[in-house]
Amino acid sequence: MELHKRRGAIATGVALLIVAALVLLCLPIGWTTRILLWVGGAAVLGVLIVRAVRPFRFRIGPDGLTFGSGGATRSVPWDDVQAVVLDQPAPGAGGGDRPSPRLLLAPAGGADVGLPTTASSMAYDGGCAVLLDLGDVVESPDQVAEALTRYAGDRFVDARPSRGTDAVDLDFTVVLRGYDPAAVDEVIRMGREALSSPPGDQRRVTAAGRIRDSRFPTVLRGYDRWQVDEFLDGLAAELATPVDAPDGTGTGTGTGTES
């Protein structure tokens, strides 16, 4: 699969330069200042155009990954790849839109991929190289994930929040070594069904106990363990909430009673 770079920056830059030029004509400033500002704007536009038209290559194939820009291209065979992670960065401290997904590469032991391995991901315990910001290419993250699933096999880790609706519809991150999703989904589904019973019902008590006793197998591509544990602790606590008596006191049903 060949990826293609977005070229929209050129049209955007030209439009902004035209608008800026028209605004400068209306401002009460001298011509010398106007010319200097126009020259500065043209220089910025030139940089954008150069970056947009630079040669770009990114290919996902049966032999590995081929990537590069500006005329320098590098090929990395799958044997040199420990993991390739489709990572979803968290929003910044100020909130706002979530950043575009990015593609990270974890080299196999001793392999030189020609990039610094200074990035990190919750899905992989080790240094990674940033290969690509998917906001810079035409193809969608789902298309990239499909190609990596086909060619990278177990090396590919889709660390974007889970969006499955046939399971429990929770945004657990899929990591390189995590809880078996099928086992986790089954326990959560059982707990949610038990929530329909009234507080103090034996079904809720049994479900809360089963959740606390659950032990999930670890698989190559599974749910983030910390996220699952935190969610299940809250679900078990909700299931074990004691029923309120008419006088407002609890009956003590749940995980235990006080004496």
C-alpha cells in the first residue's frame, strides 16, 4: 500500500498570503513597512510550498516498510521490526481536538532504522521512532491499520481507543501485551447485566464477587491492564452498593456485613 502526502498546504498558504496582502494595503503604514511584510509573508509561503512539494514515499508491503522524504528513502524489513504501533496521542493540557494518530516503529534488537527512538507509547514498553503523522497523508487511519494488519501480522499494534460496539463499547487502549479482550468483554457484559437487578439482589452480589476474582490471560494484543482494572474496581463497587432501608440506613448486603 502506497501512502500519499496531503498537498493542501499550498492552496491554504496562497489564500492566506492574498488576504494578508489586501489587509496590508488598507493599513495606515508606510510603503517600506508594507514591502517588508510582503517579503516576509512570501518567504513563509515559500517554505510551506517547498515542504509540500518535497518528494515523499511511504509504502507498507509484504517485505516491510519503505519511507523517506527529500530524496532519501529507507527500507526496513519486517525482521528488523519488533512492533509497529498505531498510536493515538492524548489531547494536550488545554483540551481541544484530539491530535492525529501517529505511526511508531519499535526496532528489533540491534536493528538500525535510521531514526531516533525517543518516542514512547502506552502500548509498548520501550523506545520507538516516529514514522508518520497520519494527519499528513490522504489515507485514513483505518486504511493504514488494514494494510498493517495484512502485512505486519502480530507485529502490528492498534493502540487507538477501542470502538467495538458488539462488545462493551468502552475506550480501552489495545496494547502489545494486555488482557484478552474476549475474556474482559464477557466479565463486563455479565456485570452490566447484573446492574439491572435491584440493589442487594443476590445476582449483583455474585457478579461483584466474580469481577473481583477475575484473572485474565495476557495476549499479544489486548486491553490495557491498568485501564481494565480501574474500570472493574468501579463496576464491582457499584454492584456491591447496599440497598437502603426505609429509615435511610444500609442493610449491609454486598461484599460483606458489619457486626
